[in-house]
Amino acid sequence: MDCFRSLLFCFYLLLIIAPSTAVDSINTTQPFKDGDFLVSAGGSFRLGFYSFGASTNRYLCIWYNQISSTNIVWVANRETPINDSSGVLRITSQGILHLLDQTGSSIWSSNSSRSATNPVAQLLDSGNLVVREEGDGNLENSLWQSFDYPGDTFLPEMKLGRNTATGLDRYLSSWKGEIVGDVKKQYTFRYQTDEPEKMDFVHQHYSTTLLKQ
Ligand SMILES: *[C@@H]1O[C@H](CO)[C@@H](O)[C@H](O)[C@H]1NC(C)=O
Ligand SMILES: *[C@@H]1O[C@H](CO)[C@@H](O)[C@H](O)[C@H]1NC(C)=O
Ligand SMILES: *[C@@H]1O[C@H](CO)[C@@H](O)[C@H](O)[C@H]1NC(C)=O
């Protein structure tokens, strides 16, 4: 019995000290393949490759990790799906994310005006995918963040409107929907003012715009 208890104790100890298999970040030496996942430290969000419906097209997506139905909140390659499961996400030594298809071509990438010496891409518990210098947790210093390039989903801690420091306009946009004639419809939801003193979210006026392209 004592032996059994000791074994049981050892087993529990192993459970406690065994490193978690879920990682929340990638670095330059760790490519991220289709089938791999990042899970944010608190377990709220997951990043991985995903197919919608019966399609075999693969998209790099972020979704809620703790909800059984898959609620996609962000898609990297919305316009450029990968047609099989050969997709790989890499981060370069400058801190640029590249999504590569089966031919090794970059079909989507992040960008930044700055570079890092030891860049990592980390999925935060807010659902924000952030490229930053290893060890620098300050969001203000990040090189790139997915919250600056929202899709159709607004999450807590996201900001819409123009970033007055960088000039970047952040807005929501729908998936490109029905095709009418040779026009694909896409709806956007954005600030229509450039007045910086009116950047308060609550007091803004919104409108939807039908873009033709
Ligand atoms: C990348 O992460 C792996 C696993 O955590 C680690 O072994 C490796 O040293 C890291 N590489 C760099 C360049 O930090
Ligand atoms: C998938 O995409 C690659 C690269 O664009 C192309 O060469 C290949 O023919 C496509 N395969 C299918 C089944 O569509
Ligand atoms: C990154 O790319 C977006 C979209 O092409 C562009 O609007 C933005 O200015 C770029 N940012 C930097 C820092 O290059």
C-alpha cells in the first residue's frame, strides 16, 4: 500500500512538474506547420490552420480555445488560402512573419518599420498575435500585432481608428462575399473622421461603406 501511495505521489508530482505541451510563441528556429497550434498562456485563444466547411483550403486563423464550436476571430491569409496542408509560418531574424505555401512562396506576411535582434511571435490571452523582441513584454514596443489588422471581429482591447503615432487606420472588414457582375462586395466598418481629438471610441459616428474592387 505504501509503495502504491508512493507511486501515486510520484505520478501526481510528474503531472505538476511536466512541462505543458502547449506553447504560445514561435521563434526563428521553430517553424510552425499545419497541424501545430499555439495556445495563449491563459488558454483563451488558439492559433492554427483551419478549413471552412467542406473546402480543403487552409487558412491561418485565431479562434477561441475554450468554446467547442470554432469561432474564428482573425484570419491571416483571407485572400490567399493554401490549397493543401503544406502551409508553414516562419518568423525571419528581422521579425517578419511569412506564411509559405507548398512551393515555399510567401503568400502572406506581416510587416514592420523596425527590426528585432531576437524576435518572437506570441499569441496573447487577448487573442492578439504579437511580434516582439524576446523578453520585452511591452505591447507599445511590439514590431507588429494582429490587432492592428482586424478582420471581421472586434475583440476586447482592440482599437479601431487611426493610430496617430503611426498613421495606421484600423477597421473591420467583412469577407469578400457575393460577386455581382465582376464586382466582389466587401463591407468595412471604420471611422470616417481624421480629427484626432475625436478618437474616443464611444463618441464616434460610424458608417458602412460598400467598396468596389
Ligand atoms: C526557440 O525556442 C526553442 C524552444 O523553446 C528553443 O530551444 C530555442 O533555443 C529558441 N531559439 C532562439 C533563437 O531563441
Ligand atoms: C495548389 O496550389 C499550387 C501552388 O499555387 C498549385 O501548383 C497546385 O496545382 C494547386 N493544387 C490544386 C489541387 O489545386
Ligand atoms: C504594413 O502593410 C500595410 C498594408 O499593406 C500598410 O498599410 C502599412 O503602412 C505597412 N506598415 C509598415 C510599417 O510598413
